[in-house]
Amino acid sequence: VTNAKLAQDIISGETALAVSPAATDEILLSDAGTLKRIDYSVFGNTPAFAAYASGDQALTDNTWTKLQFDTEIYDIGGGYDNTNDKFVVPADEAGKYFFSARCNIDTGHNTAGASDIHIGIYVNGSIYSNQQQRWLGYPQRNVGVSLTQTLNLSATDYVEIYINCDDGQDSPNAESSDKHIYFEGFKLIGV
């Protein structure tokens, strides 16, 4: 049988897709011997988001403070809430997620000493884990701290990022220049 004798809606694989598939493009697969179609979107790491702080944020020394990521770079799936600076797992999107966050701290002084800086990931209002940087000596300014975390989340769970800087001088500041304060994440697939 040649292509000329077949109906134009036959699935033959004759035509190549010249661009990346759209989320609504469909793929055929065999489900225990039965052909089924699924949207290409199921293979994407979505929901996904990235946000950053548009301005500096004053911190209280040695106090956990929620970071304000008020500017979205992208938000696929509508899970990022930039009004409340948190990611909320959308309905029907429970699963494993990967998150990354970074904050640059200006301790506000150039004297010798020690600074302990912690960045923490909070789930549903409680700390889940944190990463610490301890700086001794000079200089004490412009110290970056970051974390990555994989979490198993249910629908409506929410994730926030907090910072704690103990610089002994009561003057830390989260610096936003060049997107030094950011928060991003996406749902993992295939796990």
C-alpha cells in the first residue's frame, strides 16, 4: 500500500516535526498493547517558576526573616505567589520538586569578626532544612549563601525561603543587585 492510497489522516510518520512539540501536541504509545495518545505536556518539568527580589531587604540581626521574591521571571502552571513570596503546589500537581535559592548579604561593616549566615527552606510555615555559611575575619561584606532541596509535596503545600544573619552588629542587608536574591523550582518527572 502506498501513501497515495491512504487517507490523509492516517498516522504514518511520513512528515517530520520541524520544531519542538507544543504542550498540546499528542504522542501515541502502547499501554499494555492498547494504543493510547497523551499530550506532550506530561513530559515537561512543570509547574516551574523563577523569581527574584527587585530591591534590597533590611534584616534583623540573628532573626529568621522571610525573603521577598516579588518579581517573576516566569511562572508556568501558576504556582508562584509573588504577593506572598511563596510557591504553592497547584491542584493535581503533587509530586517531587527541585528548588534552588540564593541570597547575597551585606553585613554592613568591614571589621574583623565572625558572621553566621543561614538560608532555610520552609514547608507549610515550618523550617525543613537550612544551609550555613560562617565567615571569619575580614571582609564581612557581600557574602553569598545558597541552597538546593528536593521535596515530596502534596497539592496546596507551600514553600518559602528564609534568611538568618548573625553578624553581631545588627545591620545585615539582603542585596538585590544583579538578581543576587532568587528562588526557583520545578516539578521532577519520571521519579
